[in-house]
Amino acid sequence: MSVTQLLAQEEHSFQPHLEHRILAGFNFGAATPIGFPNTIRKINAYWPEFSPSLGYELTYQACEEWGVSLGVKMDYKGMGTKDQVQYFHTIITTEDGGRFEGDFSGHNKTIAKNAYITLPFSAVFTPNTRWRFNLGGYVAWLFSSNFHGTVSDGYIRNGGPLGEKVTISEATFDFGTNVRSFDIGVQGGAAYRVGKRISIDGNLNWGLRPIFPGDFRGLDFPLYNVFLTLGVTYKI
Amino acid sequence: MNKLKLGCLSVLLLLQYACIKKAPVNPEADIISFSIPARYLTSDVFIDQINSRILLNLTPAAFDSGVVPIITVSEGAHLTPPSGDSLHFSTKNQNTYVVTSASGVNQKTYVVTVVNIGVWQWDFEIWRENAKDKYQYPIEANEDSSEIWSSGNPGIALSGVPANPLEYPLRATTDAYHGKYAAEMVTRKGTALSELVGIKLFAGSLFLGVFDPTNALFQPLKATQFGQPYIGKPARFMGYYKYTPGDNYQDKSGTIIPGIKDSCSLYAVLFKGTTRLDGTNIQTSDRIVAIATLPDGGPQANYKRFDVPFIEVRPYEATDQLMLAIVASSSKDGDSYKGAIGSRLVLDSMQVTHQ
């Protein structure tokens, strides 16, 4: 039997079926504005926080090359950053009815670490036995949120640019409770098979919904979850 | 493959770096400094940034001849009239300076106010309200409407209290001994924001002097700048007050300390020099020459008259350059954030008599 005949025979023997995979990896990325506002003057440091991603994916392989998948993942999306800002407008409202509005110039350190239950869904394209590509979207529900940090070595102007200047040596902020409980976005990536069942996997997850609600004014620009998951998949 | 992905990630991050935009043009329009030779002044110049005023305490000679201030403004901003122009004072014309920010968008007008203390007697009849933060402050009944009293209210405004005069610990009350109004101080609990920096209580305060917000958050005791220029020798400090301590005395951490009753404090301090004392040294400075203190800060349900003499603690002459501060607080330990929430001190018809 020639090679061609063998392949042809396999093609004929293809049956639509389900595939099960365990996904494990880490998220690298940021809760970031898309295009920096001019009030951000300098990024002094960036680091990914410990952001594991663990989940399960079910694929319905409809034909040899195409399938659809649905997964469920526990996703930590974290990062830390140190930056310098100028005339950064902020409005802080508190539960006791208080409100502070002002423009801050100085140093900022922010740590964001939000944990989601994510349901990714994709169209899956498998052109050959090595590569597997997917493109789709995700919905995610927040189950734990952290968004806090410090502002230091600067000043804030009460109310806006013409308000009185108040020196800030160091002050903390915590917007954790303001993070939205639902995120939705697009995602896509590629997996490269390196063993019988194991593949290396990279997947970009791009949030389309600002992580803070519209009436939140602690930052005067929207932040989106943009994270790359790097990891392995294990086909059960 | 991993290298490729790391490469993609770096590109993503690099893009973000590359996206740092051109710096915004300076939107600020402050008068940063206003200098007049010290020989023309009876106290240091104070730039009231909250209300955009330059407060001058001038010698009579300087008032008559005018002065030539040297002024600096925010970087790139434009000042009219310019620094170095002479400034003349008359009762008719108000001197103003207009600062336009480098961005051209913002303008701030500063009014030059020659502080006129006149009679050292106060009934706290005329009150104004800060336009933005809505706290009240008393002004003098003289034709200049001088503002010589200040309080912790502007600092408390920074800690995010609701914009309502009754949320601030110093305010006007109709519970007056004489006239329509008196000054009421009520110790209140901290705000959600102030508790983040460990401040669980704000005592009500009223003092002769100015509030400098610059250091209000990290050195709050330096924000309260005590004293106004004084000529001669004071004899007695008198007036009417009532005081009701709050129920539960708490320490700085907010823990209730049983068995301790809150008390108020009220004192007048005469000191040498033209630079104000502040919360860190008003009781300890070696510039202090005479003190008059209300001896009993305990409960007083109805208006009670107080009349205490100035006790000389260091020798001084009536011709010395002197400043006088009066400091009142609804919680005696309020400067270290201790006291009882609800403690209420009301003051009316105060005066300082001269020898």
C-alpha cells in the first residue's frame, strides 16, 4: 500500500468525536488602557503577578480539520506596575458618602490581581498533526478582585488643576471592590504538539469591556484585560 | 516557539512604551511665591491657595508708600501685572493678579488682601461658605471682611467628607450667647479615606491664623499656622463658652477607653517674631512670651463667662514684633486624633483686652 492510499484510508475512517484536554498555564499581560493617555508619563516597572490558569476544554471535532471547543478555566489575571503620572484626574467616592476629586502628579504603584471563572469558546482548525489553531471569544465571571496601590512623591490638587496643592508623601488606594464582575472578550491562539498528548499552547485574551464600570471615576480612562496565556495542554 | 511568543509579548509591551504621548502642557496657574522685604511686614506673607488670596500684614509705613513684590508663578504661566510692578493700597481699589497657565486654558485671579485686625473682639456673626467643599468660616465685621480665623475644616475637606456645612466640625450655630450666631465645634468621626491613613477622629478647631494645605496630609500639625500680628501687651482673654463632652473617649486606634472624659481646650498665646507657630510648637516654642489658658475644660451645660489673665512666661516689650494666637478645640487631645465623637464646644463674644 502506498502512502497516499494509507492516508486516503484514514480519511475515510474519520468519525466526528469529542476530545478532552486539560489546560494549564500562566497569564502574562495587564489591565491596561488601549493607547496611553498623555497623563501617563513613564512606565518605570512592570511585572506579571503570579497568575495561573487551569482548566478543561471539550472539543467537538466535526471533521479532520475543523472543530468547535468550549472550556472552563480558573484564570488569575494579575500584574504590577510602577509609573509616573502628571495631572492624573481621579475621583474617589466612599461608602460613607464622601467624595474626593483631584489631579495627581507623581509616582504610582498599582497591583491588579483579579480571578475569573472563564468560559472560552472557539472554532478550532487543525491543519496537520502538529499545529492546532483556535479563534473565538470568552465570557468571564469575577470571583476575587484586587486593585490597589500607592501614590507617592508628588502632589494632588484639590478639585482640579486650579485647586490648592497638597503634598503626597505616600497614600494608598484600593479600588478592588469596584472591579466589574463580568468580562467578555475575544481570544485566539495556537498549540504545537510536542509529545503524544502534550502541546505547548499560547492564547491571547483581549477583554472588550472595561474592568471598571462607567460610573467609576478613580481613573479617567478605561482599562481592559489584555493577557497572553502561555502553557501546556494535555489531551486526555 | 516559546521564543516567538515571548517575542510577541515584548512587542506588545514595547508598543505600549512607544505609546507614551507628548507631555500635557502645564495647566497650573499658581502664584508660588510673593516676596516683600521683611521690614515692611508684621507677619510673613501668606498665599491662601484655597481662596486665591495674598494676605499681607503690612506696617503702616508700607501701607502708605506701597510695596514692590517679587512674584513667581507656575512654570510657563503668565502673570498680569508682572512681578516687580509696584503695588499701591487704597480703600477704593482692589489689587488683583491674573495668572494664565502655560496651556492657556486656565486662569486664576488672586486678590491682594491687606489684613486689618482692628478690634480684638469677636461675636462670630458673619460666616461664609467655601464654594467647592461647603465648609463654613467666620469673617470679621469690619469693612474689609478680613478672614483672620481659620480651622481644620479645609484639611478635613481633603479627606472626602460630604459637601455639607454640618459635616464639618467647625460651623455656625444659632445657639448664641450674644447676637445671632456663635462658633460651634463638634468632634466627628474620621472618613473612609482618613481611616486609610489611620485618622479615626477629627476634633473641631478654631484658631487665629491660617491653614496651609500643602502639608495637610503628611504633616497635619504643620498645616494649622497659628497667630496674627499683635501690637502692645495683652491683659486678659475673656468670652463665653459652653461644653458637652461626647460619651465615649477613644484613643488614636479608635478603641474606647473607659473612665476617661473628653475635655475642651481654649488658650491664647503671645509670641515674638513674624513667623507663625504651628501645631508642633504652639505650646513649646521659646518664642512664647505670655499665655492665657481656660483652666477648666470640663462640662458646662449653659453659657459660662471666662476671664483669664495673660501670664508672662518670658520678658518682652510692648514694642517687640509680636503675634497672638487663640486656639480652641472641642477635644483637647484632638491634635493626636484622640477624643470623644460628639464633644461640642461653643464660643461666643470673645475678646482680648490690652494693658
